[in-house]
Amino acid sequence: MVVQTLRSIGGYVGAVAGTPARVIAPRPPVRREYDETLRTLSEASVEKYFNAFKDVDWDAPEMAVAEDDERWILPPLDLLGAHPWYQSLPKARQIEVGRHRLTAMVKTGSQFEQLLLLGGTQFLMGVENGDPEFRYFMHELTEETHHIQMFQEFTNRVCPDVAGAPGWLMRTIPLVGHLGGLYPALFFAIILAGEEPIDHVQKEVMRSGGTHPLLDRIMAIHIAEEARHIGFAHAWLEEHAPDLNRVSRLALGVLTPLAMRLGADAIIIPSRADRELMGMPDSVVREVWGEGAEAAAFRRHLFADVRMLFDNLGLRTPLTGWAWRALGVDGRPARFRAAPPTAAA
Ligand SMILES: [Fe+2]
Ligand SMILES: [Fe+2]
């Protein structure tokens, strides 16, 4: 009775003041399986975590960065590394362009993770007391701060000229951050749009034998912790997407492939500033990452897991499928999460 009265007063005061009415916070709902997943993720974050300056031996002799180190040459699995323009460059230029390209992806990854912090803290402002989402996601943001430190330190040491993310992304990051509070479902889809391509590329590079030991160490740490982050984004969407209204679901089904395409291109294709620094002609950019079959197949591979998730959630439907096709991120869904490329799309 007292509680109801207080809530009514709160509603009245809130309505008058134009602020959300909340005197006594509601208890978060009990979601047994989901809460168990969050507990497992949180405990794993406490048991296994990395510190950017303790767990990377930056000054070890084998980590030294030499300008003529051939391990910076791009492997053929990279679309640029396989292109005749790159392969015809003198070895010193291949090293220079390779070092710049790899660092540009690292720097863009760090800028993306800064966006995640920005939107992530806004998301957490809306999480109720007692909700285990708060604890786990705070662990995730803590880990991202170490990833950003690690990526920035790598950039400083390996190629400090690098620009990173394209200008349009840098200008929209403050706006996208607000989605963490306003439309968290799209925010979590955007997290996947950044994390899935980075994770995919890092795993491919490591499977093919790796690069320089400093980059390999950073990638190994990142792959280990991103598994939790990607797992949480999937779990959050599985838990909350079914509660969205029809308009929000439709918007999510259409805007997610847009986020995927923009996110993948921002991470994979060097920005104009970086292309100029690398001396890469525009025609090469078009041939490598344009509408060719190889570039299109590569892009589709990146999001097989997200397609599986959106199929399971009923968000990739005849009403939204056109957007996935138009944006070049359609294809077969993965059969299971983190499946190797041959088993996916
Ligand atoms: Fe990260
Ligand atoms: Fe992450």
C-alpha cells in the first residue's frame, strides 16, 4: 500500500517535472538461463583477464620493431596482399605498406572500442540495481580499456603516422554512443558489426601462421577476450529482442545489415587519409574492395554468425532480407557460433 502510494506520488511528480517517474526501483526480472550465462561470463572475466602493460612484453628483444622486418609483408589471404599492385612493389615498399595497413586496422579497432565505451556507459545508466547485466558489461568495458591501451601502444611503436577510422565514422561516434541508452538493441548490433570483422580477421591471420610477434601477442589476447564480448552481445539480443515492438524489430532487421556493411568497410578498407599515406591509387582500392566476387564473398563470411542469430530471432525475414542483400551482407547463416569459415557461409 505504502509502496503503491509512493509510486503514485512519484508518477505525479515525474509527470509534472517532466522526468521519468521512479521512486522505488522495480526488481529486475528473474531470467534463470540468461542470468546463469551472465554469471559464467562475469566469473570468467575475473579468472582470465589481461593487462595491456603487464601481459605484453613490449620491450622484449623479440618484440622489437624494425623497419626492414619482412614479417610486416601482407599475407596473400589479405585481399590487398594478393593484389598485383601490392605484389609488384619493391620489398621495402611492401614492408612499409604492410606495416601501415596492419596498424591502420589496429588503430581503427581501438577507435571502435572507444565508441563501445561511450555507448556502453550510456547503456549501463539504464540498467536496474541488482541486474547481473551491469556487472558483466562493466567487466567487458574494463577489458576494452586494456584493448584500447594495447592497440594505441602498438600504433605508437609500429606506425604513429596512421590515421585510422574514416572521417564520417569519427564524426558520427558521439551520436552513435547515444544509442546505448536510446536503442540498446541497435547498439548491441553495432557492437557485433565492429567485433565480428575484427575477430574474423585476427583468427584468419593467426590460423595462417601469424605476422610479427608483437601483433601476434596482441591478437591472441584480443581473440581470447572477444569471445566473451561477442557471446554477450548474442545473448543480450536473444534475451531482449523478442520483447521489442514490431516497429523496433523491423528497424533492427533493416539497420543491422547497414551497420554491418559500414562497420566492416571501416575496419577492412583503409581510410582515405591512410591510403594517401600508403601511396595507394584509388583504382587499386576499387579493384581490391569494390564489387568484385572475392571482396563480396569475404564480406559475407564476416557475418555468418549474425545471420544465424537474426534468423533464430525472426529478424531476417522477407520484410528485411532485401536490406541484407542490397548491402552485400547476406548469405548462408553459420551452423553454429564461431564456426570456421569453411563450415559457415
Ligand atoms: Fe576489444
Ligand atoms: Fe570487445
